[in-house]
Amino acid sequence: MIPLPRVISIGTLAQNTLWNEPRDTRTGHATTTLVEGDGVKIMVDPGLPPQVVAAKVGERSPLQPADITHVFLTSFQDDTIRGLAAFPRATWLAFESEIEAATIPLQEQLQIASDHPEDGGVEPLETRLRMLERINPAPESLAQGIDLFPLAGVTPGLCGLLLAQPRKTILITGDAIATREHLAEAQVLPTCWNRDLAQESFAEAIQIADIIIPGRDNLLPGV
């Protein structure tokens, strides 16, 4: 089966500096994409709240949340994980490097918060760590024609999905390419963990992709 992507929800940045926004002006959330392939129905980056993303699945596809076999996270951020609870039966996946990079600082933050439980910071961190513990390292290929495409830089282990088509290549980039303006201006996000690495990943993405599904916009033609 040729892997078929379908944008379930178009994401947005809380602050888009290429729109000359000096501060956060909205609640950011990732573009959420459904990818169907041989034996799999993969939800990528469920960034809306669980009840909202669950409703979007039914609006944009003939499926229901219980039909989703896997959730793949391009990165572990609030804007990509917000709707994970809508898919309790699915297998949750992310690139192994991203899982490791997210786990270590959370453990350190929890240790600090545990010294001051009166501040109320322990429970949210424990919840986030439990979520991370449920996320499995993704295999190199999720199904025929659905392969990992590492794009580190915005986060340490950001990873896209490469979808092979008969005459074109589709790449789900996550925040490695955020919006159409970022693609047009060859710009990466200003909040990058490693800007040089992010620029390299950006260049690799546009070199290979005929169609791009960015982190915070609708699908775009490659350049």
C-alpha cells in the first residue's frame, strides 16, 4: 500500500517572528497528520487537546481515535504531545535521541522540585515523565514506504517521516520547517537547540522532499 498522508489539523506558532510578532499572540500547536500504510494508521504530532483532536479525526477522516495504531512524535514539546491521551490504545513512538534528550532535563527538574514540594511543581513533572516512559523508540521503518528521517537541530532528536510515493517524495518535517514563510525565507525557528544543525537539517529536507508537511502549516510544494 502506498502511504497516504492526510492533514487532520493545521498547526500554528504561538509567536511567528516572520509575521513581525514581538510576543506570543496565540496558543501554539503542531500540525497533526494521519498517515495510513500497510497495517498501520499513524497519528503524527497530536498537538490539540485530546477532546479536540479526537473530534478532528472524525471530521477529517472515516476513522475514530480507537482505529489509530501508532502515534509518532517528531519532537517532545507541549505543542506536539497535548493530545496524546486521545489515543490510549495506540503505540506511542519517537526518535530514541529525542526521548533521551527530553528525559534527562525532566529528571533533573523533578529532583529540584522535590526539594520544594510546597511549590506544586512535582506532580506536573511526574505526569510528564510517565508520558515519556510510555513512548517507545521508533524503528527505522514504521511500515513499507514510511521511514524515519532525522532532522535534529530545533530539538536534539527531532525526526520527520519520509513517505515514498511512485513519482514524488513527501516529508513530514515537524518544526525543522515550521511554516511557508520559513520555507520561503530559508529560516529556522529562533528557539533552536542548535541553530547550525537545524540549518543543515533544513537543507536536507528541502533537497529530498517534493512535498513538505511542515510543523505549523498546511502541506507545501518543495523548492
